Amino acid sequence: MTDISRQRSSGLDRLRALGLSEKTWFNALWFQSTWFLCVLGRDALLPITLGMIALHFLLVTSARGELRRLAPVAAVGIGVDALLSAAGIFDFGPVLLPLWLMALWIAFATTLTRALAVFGRNPWLAAAIGSVGVPFNYLVGAKMGAVTLPMNPVVTALVLVSVWAVLLPVLYRIAGPTNQQTSP
């Protein structure tokens, strides 16, 4: 190993030792930044988005373990969004689902045991947050031009509220134990 490689490895080890990726405030800030990259920049900023996801995997203690935890959540979320897109609830233009949305699902999966862990401790609270918060995010994404919601707004709202009232508690279950940390 060269001196430069050792220095990089040592610096990365120091960053990991800080436990930033597990801190609620850091995960919230990291996710919100990633969300804006995805929704505002979409495919144009996908390389930066992927860099943000790579940063997350560099900061966790076990990238392989993290991937095993995030992959099922992201797969279910991507699958549900693909079904909603195929059903005409979402319209992403020429693709069923854009790559930036798939990347966003990976980023969102990190929050379930970190920044948003508090909501997963109570399935009813997760259902309530899912039925209100997530459809609101899709609406914001539509206002920012990231997605079109071509169906009647009432139908779209009823579908998204129903899907997310069930889906968010299920995603918490898939994600596993929530982070017990209560750091601000």
C-alpha cells in the first residue's frame, strides 16, 4: 500500500469513527441534499447523486451489510413505483421509472433506521406519516417538474394515501430495527 493510499484509508477510518452516517442529523441533511439533487437535477445530476450514495457507503462501517439492509427496501419501493407508473398514476415521460428515482429509493432506505426511525417505532404512526407525508412529497416533485400526475387529483390522492398508509409500515418492517439513537 502506498503512503497516499494509507493516508486516504486513515482519513476514511477517522470519518467512520465519527459515526456520521448513523447520526440522525447527518442522515437527515444528507438525505435532503440527495432528494433535491434527484428531484431538481434528475438525470443531469445523477453522477453527483451517485457520488452522494457512494459517500454514504464509504461512511458506514460495513458497506456490504448496509447494501444487504437497503436493497430489499429499495427493491420494494422501486417495484411499487413501477406499478404505479404502469397504472398511470405517475408519468415519467419515456421511461417507466428514471434512474434518479431508483437512486432516491436507495437514499430513502437509509432514513428508515436513522433520520426517520422515530416514525417506525409505532406502525400506526408510520401509516399516518406514510399516508400524508409521502404523497405530499410526490406532489412537491410534480410541482418541480420531476413527475406528472396525469390522473384525476382525487383518484391520485386516494391511491397514494392508501398505498403509503400500508407501504411505509411494511418498509420499516423490512428495514429492521430502528436506530435507538436520539441525537438531534
